[in-house]
Amino acid sequence: MNATATTVRVAVHTPSHSGVGDLLDYLSTRSLPPGTLVRVPLGQREVLGLVWDAEGASPPPPGRSLRPVAAVLDGLAPLDAHWRRLVAFAARYYQRSLGEVALSALPPQLRDLSPVQLARRLRRSAPPQAPATATNLIALSAEQESAKAEILSKPGPFLLYGSTGSGKTEVYLRCVQELLERDPAAQALVMVPEINLTPQLEERFAARFGAQQVVSLHSGMTNPQRLAGWLAAHAGHARIVLGTRMAVFASMPGLALIIVDEEHDPSYKQQEGARYSARDLAVWRGREQGAKVVLGSATPSLESWHASRPPTLDDPVGGRYQRLCMPSRIGAGELARVRRVDMNHQPRGTVFSAPLLAALQERVARGEQSMVLLNRRGYAPVLHCQDCGWKSDCAHCSAHQVFHKIDRTLRCHHCGAAQRVPRACPACGSPDIVSLGRGTEQLEEQLTTLLTDVRRPDGTPVRIARIDADSTRAKGALQSQLAQVHAGEVDVLVGTQMIAKGHDFRRITLVAAVQPDGALFSSDFRAPERLFALLEQAAGRAGRDAAYLAAQGTRCEMWVQSFHPQHAVFEALRTHDYPAFAARQLRERLDAAMPPFAFQALVRADARTQEVAQGFLRAAGSAAQQAAVPGIEHITIYPPVPLAVQRIANVERAQMLLESESRAALQRFLQAWQPLLQATRQHPDHKGLVRWLVDVDPLAI
Ligand code: ADP
Ligand code: ZN
Ligand code: ZN
């Protein structure tokens, strides 16, 4: 070995809980600054690694020879200290290994490239160009103008609370523009919840700033596309990065602004690996890197709403965010008038009440578009034998298999198991099997029948379309289906929550939620918040073009069919009074000591049997009590319980809730508890354990 070689500590992606530390020492003949990407031997393989630090590395212990770094990915600037601090924070806060978080924050293709291949990619990367200067800008409304002025002049972080259709996107565009003009090296990160919302936004940003300036980062891209986008952001060539939650880890040396659009959306929370909240990390990152952060929503999360409370006499400091309000719709448009149908007064089994059906017919006859929302795909959630009571249960999960009529299959939405629909009851042979309940497929079918005689203004028949996870499986399908709606080729759109979010539909004047009651009595304390957000967002798809409404001489409506029409969620929806709804919810949360007034973590265990899963959790809890783990005096550990869907793909699932009034205490406790969890797992009692994980700030309890 070269005598001048020094030791470097390299972060590599070791399997989590493998016991191997995730910072490994290697020898290097060159001095490698922290953040340098290298290839290093790991066991029999060679893997991508990230030089974490050089100083901390210990000299090779006598008698043990370290292996040398295999290659250095030259040509790529080291990942800067801001990025490394973000990764280190995320790993610590969400209880994962540094190497796992660091390496999974990098584009996957980087793992497979040799230095030569990478150099070739870098040569292809476009050089920086002057941003297109936007001209002919529309005049901002007074509310938009003042939100923009606040964002540009104050430090933030901001919660931009703006009604659906109040023009939040235009505020984002102007703030990005202004900050990029102020500083030629500045970059902006714009995050959206789901991939299906990105195309429209991407077009708006590309049209405003020039396609060269904007790159996307999301999981729907091919690996080469993702690498190219990532490299452009890392080099500072791309001034704007548009992406989903993963984009919060984009390397952006010039980061000056982070926007989190629809900040309430649950998809900002990663549900595997490091279970991070991209919204919360965005706020942390903004503060650390000195970038402004804007969280935007018409239905903010209660966490963000509470964090943005204005100071009062009792609470002279207020929240740590600044709240900005844009209550009015662009063009003085009105929010949808809410019509509630009491389903107790409808004939049993009614799917479309008579008044709703009449309203739909009227809209079609006037050439306007409507949207029918049902958060359940497939034809019917379960098949049932009327003779023996058999139900189409999944053999591998504690769930029903869903009936899909289109391809005559029964499919489990949890494990994916699928089979052909039986002709007769598999248990007793009776031919009397019927479907119970309904999904979007059935709604589409029923509407087709119910509206068959209705004519559009030009005398042609009504056109009905469906958008859900089934109709959009093929690549590009969703985009083309949405384009049809935008082009006015659809009169009634049936769909799941996919159609309720974000889309800027111009000619929809009626939205109906036909069966929203399911969420009213959920055991999850966030269910009312989520239902309100879904319905208010859905209502926000109607009447977005005030000029169109005026020309049609029509008003936009949101219909809700319910057996509990007076429920507080629907009352709040009726007046579109999010602040009142939030105030009431927060009061309940305060009384019950729930988030945002308390902090939670879940430990989940998956095992062959429920006993093993719960046994592991109980043992880990007792170990913490016995060892008097620091912070435990501030923690309530609840008994383990099975998950709502207890078994998936033959794996039993249980969880244990931890709660504390102090985030710091919970963090301290989790850090100190981690080794005990690992040790507990090794005990022979828990041999049937498949995996365990910690979910900090869980979204679903
Ligand atoms: P939000 O994101 O708040 O729901 P959008 O930003 O999508 O609302 O704006 C709704 C519609 O109003 C869009 O079609 C947008 O182009 C338009 N719009 C936004 N601001 C203005 C403005 N100042 N003048 C005219 N139209 C505007
Ligand atoms: Zn039967
Ligand atoms: Zn299943």
C-alpha cells in the first residue's frame, strides 16, 4: 500500500439494521474533500459511496489493513455542506442510517456509472443560459400583490392560505422570477404532491422561464432523465427544480426559495425506508440554507395552520410561520354553493338521488362539465354469496378482494393477488353471488344508463369518462385523459381523489361526492381533516373561470349525498370556512393532547404471527422501561395493537404508539432506544419477526 495514503470515512448504503456501521473507513492516496462521490469495495461488490469526512477517520488499526477507494467520480463537484447537513438531520430525525438516506437521495443511475461514463454524461449536460425574461405578465390581484410583497420582503417561512382558484400558482411564479432575477446564481425548488399534477405546472413554469431553466425530479421519470435533471440542478444549470417529495433532497447549491404546493397533501410523507415528511424537511432545509420557504394550500394541515397562528394577547409570540391569506377567487368568482342531500329520505339503495341526477342532466344539456367523486375504485368492494354468506376475502390479507367487472377479476388492492370471478360460490356452489357496495366502475356504468337519453346542446349523446388508478395504468394515459377533459371532450367525469386535486379545470360547474360518509367514523383522528380537505379541494375544481360562469349564466355547485348531512365536516364545507373548521379541530386536539400539541412516533412490527409482532413490541417497550432510557419520563408508550388491515401478503402487522409533549424528549428517547430495539430483535423469542421500523410524526394511526 502507498505509504502516503490517508484514511477517509465513506457513507455507503448498508442494509439497515445490519449492524455494520454505515460510515466505513477506506484508504485514499488523494485528499478527498467531504461530499466527494467515490466507488468503494463492500464485501464482494463495488458500490457508490460518499466521502463523509476525512478528519474524523481513525488511522488504520494495527494489524488490519483498510481497503483502498476504488475510484473517484471526478468532474462532479462535491455535495456541499448544506446538503450533507440536510441528509444527516433527516437520518437522525427519522431514525435511519446516514448511508441509506444519503445514497437513496441520489439518482439511482449514479450507482452504476464509472467515472468515465459519468464524465461523458457531464459533457452532455447543457451549459447555463440566461433565463427567458417574462413579458406581458397578467396584472396580479391586490391579494396576490400583497402576498408576493410579503414573501419577497420578509424571512418567512410562510403559509400561503389561498382559496382554490385564488391564484397561488401565479404568486409562486412571480416570487421565483423576482428571486432569480435578483441573483444570477439563485435556484428555486417547487414541490408538488403527486406526479399527475406535475405536467400542468411544468408547462406553466417552462412557458414562463424557458424549458432550459426547469428540470423535473420525480419517480415517473426514467433513470437517465432523473440523472440528467439531478446533474443540471447540482451544477446550478437548472434554475428551477420541479418535483415530488424526493426533490427535497435535490442538490441545489444556489437554493433561495422552496415552494411546497398543496402542503397538506399526505403524499409528502414517504411511506417506506426513511419515512420523512418532505414538507417538514423543506422548512428545516430553508432555515439551514437561508432559503425562503412558502407552504401553500386552500386547506392547510392543522400542523401548519397552528404553526402560523398570529400573535394574540394570550400568545404574544404566535406561531413560527407567517400566515398570508388570499380568500378571494380570481375574477371575483364565487366558491361552489354546497347542496346537501339527506340520503335518509331517499329510497334504499339510491346511488344518485333524484335532485342530483336532475342537476347533472341540466349541466349536460347546457354543455357544462360535471365531476363525480367516489374514493373507491373497481366495480364493487366485495362479492357475497346469498346462500352461505361466503365473501370474496383475500387468502393472504385481512381484506376483501375487489370485483373488477371490466376484466371480470377479483383483485386484492393490498397484495395484488388476482383471480377470475367465479361463476358460482366457491364455498357452496350456489349461483347466487352478488356484489355489495360500489366503486367508480359501477358509477360510470350506472351514469351511462341514467343519462342515456340526455342530449348535449348540439344534440349529441353525453360523454362519460372515468379516471382512477385502473384507467391510468398505461404510461401517458392519465395525461391524455386529463387533456380530453380540458379540451371539453368529456361531459361527466367519474373518478377517485385523483381528479379532486390541483387541476385547473375551466368548465366544470358541478362536483358531486356521492358517498363520502365512510370517513366520518374512522378511528384515525386525522380523518375529519382529510375528508374536509378532499371535499373542499374537490369543490375547488368547479367554477374556476368566473368569465365562463357569467357567460353561461350559471353558478357552480358542490353536491354532497350523506346520511349525516348535518355533520360538522359538511357544515364547514357549506360555508367554505376552513378557519372555523380548523379552530374547532385544534380545540379538540388540544383537549385530547394530540398533534400538533403532542408528538408521536410509531414502532411497527411485521411477523409471521400477530403474537410475535406484538411480543417484539412489548419486549422492546419493557427494555426501554428497564434501562430507563433517557427521555422516557416524558414518553407515553401505548400497548401494541394490530393495524387496521392486520395481515397483508401473509404477514401480520402490529404497531405501538409513542407520544410525548416534547419533540426533543421524543427524539432523545428514540436515539437512545434504537440499540435496544436492535438487541431485542436478536432475541430467540422474536425469531418470526420479519421486520420492524420506526415512523416519526406518522400520518396514519
Ligand atoms: P390556485 O393554485 O390558487 O388554485 P391558480 O394559480 O391555478 O389557482 O389560478 C387559477 C386560475 O386563475 C388560473 O387559470 C390562472 O391562470 C388564473 N389567474 C391567476 N392569477 C390571475 C390574475 N392575476 N389575473 C387573471 N387570471 C389569473
Ligand atoms: Zn355460497
Ligand atoms: Zn391480498
